[in-house]
Amino acid sequence: MQRIVWDMDPGLDDALALILALKSPEIQVVGITTVAGNAPVEMTSANVCRILECLGAGDSITVAMGAENPLNHPLEHALGHHGLDGLGQCGLPPPVTPLHSVRAWDFLYQLVLDYPGELTLVATGPLTNVAYAFKLHPELPELLVKLVLMGGAYGLTPYGKGNRTPFAEFNVWQDPEAAHIVLNSASDIFVVGLDVSMDPATCLTSQHLKQIKARHTPAACLVAELVEYEIKHHGSGRMHDPLALAMLLDAYLFDFTLARVEVVTGNGWDRGVTRILPSDSSRLVHIASAVDGPRFIKLFLSRILEE
């Protein structure tokens, strides 16, 4: 059993990743924090609760709201991609679960103290909350088992190019100053970026959607709604965030390159670019450089299609 605390911004692919986690016995989600990114933070918070309630976990996982804006920039959400509710207009009812009274960065820290040496932090949105937590609680990075991120484009494969600009991935571009703080922290960091998540072999297709629609469990029905929206509007189901979560489920999915990463901050043309620098002994990051796409799709479908 791996205990995780999760910082997210649902978002279609965050939602799919959360459903995968709830269907995976290897994972115990002990808390969730929300950040502005794919949608405003009030919406990402509601979306987490909507998903948890749909799958019967609304009373068992505490959700704390985090930052409304990046550290130095106004929010530029992605509702044009994810739908006006952030979840492809899937029709889930408004949530009834109350949010935690403590803000995300202090909630993260308290959870780590409650589970000393046991928690992995998974972050699949902009890193604003994590950066605040690391600045307010400097000992926090070294108290984590590891830090798993979805973000960046590193040029390690033909797919390692930007999706927010030609050069930058959305999460890092949204808050490059936060990404700089986090990627230079003392955590043991594993990054899944566009180098692997844009590989067509990791995407869900119309054929996969047919398989999912043949099941009628709450999880399969919700996944079908989310994937159908993405296929209809974007051609295939991109699985950025489920891939990051899957790193904890199957150690053989990825190859990693150990490198030092520079994040371009500010607001120039290269904002949010993630550059691999010549390695030295400090602040090395494990960057996913290859993925077994069919193995990942098989894993995802097997969990979603289970009764």
C-alpha cells in the first residue's frame, strides 16, 4: 500500500487519474489539495468532490482548496479544452461534501507530519500549492518518500514539445516560478512530461471507448463520459495525468533519464520551457524518457473495467 497526497486541477485527465487511483488497491489517497489550472480553483475543488461522491469516496478523502492564481501571473485556464465545467459537461451533480477549513499548503504539511516517512506527493497541475508549501515549511521536501509530477517537455523523444506554446507544457507554463522552486527542491522527484504523454500509444481511442461503454459500473460510466468528450473534441483521449499516477502502479512502464532541469521563468516567449542542463551532483530529477504505451493502456482498462 502506497499512501499518497495529491495536488490536482481537474480537468479531464486529472479526473481519469483520480478514478484510476480509486480503482487501484496499491494506492491509498489520504488527502487531496486543489489548485487553479485547467479551471479556476473553486471549480477544480468542486470537481474533485463531484468525482469522489460519484464513486462513493466523498466521506473518506478530505479535500482542501489551494491557490487561486499562480505566484506571479494571472490564471489562464483551459476550459476551452476541458469543457465549461472542467469535466466535459459530464452531468455530475454539484457536490455536497464540505472542503477542509485549512488551506492546501498547510494541509499538505499536516498530512506529512501525520504520516512521517510514508507519503508520496503526486502533483498533476500547476505547482503553486507545492511551492507555497515548500517555502512555508522548508523541511517538507525531505519528509516525502518521493514527489511525482506531471509537467514539462524535455526533448527526449519526438513528442517532447510544448502544448501551451510550441516550447512549453501547460502546467509549467501556467506557473513557471513555482515549477522552478519545486524542481530545485530536495525531494526525490520523478517527472512524467509530454515526452511520453503525447506518445499516441498512450492515448485512448474510439475502440477503447467501446470497451469502456460495455461496462455499467459508476467508474466505467464516468470514464466513458470523460473520454467520449475528449475524443469528440480532440480526436483521442490524452492521458497525461493517469500516466503520472501509473508510475506508482507499475515500475516497468517507464525508462527514466536522470538530469538537472532549468525552468525559464518570467513572461517572455520561452516562459515555461524546461531545459535539461549538464548534470552535476545536485538537484537531479528523474525524467520519463520512454513508455510502454500498450502496457499502460492495458493497466488502465483492466482497473476501469473491473467490477
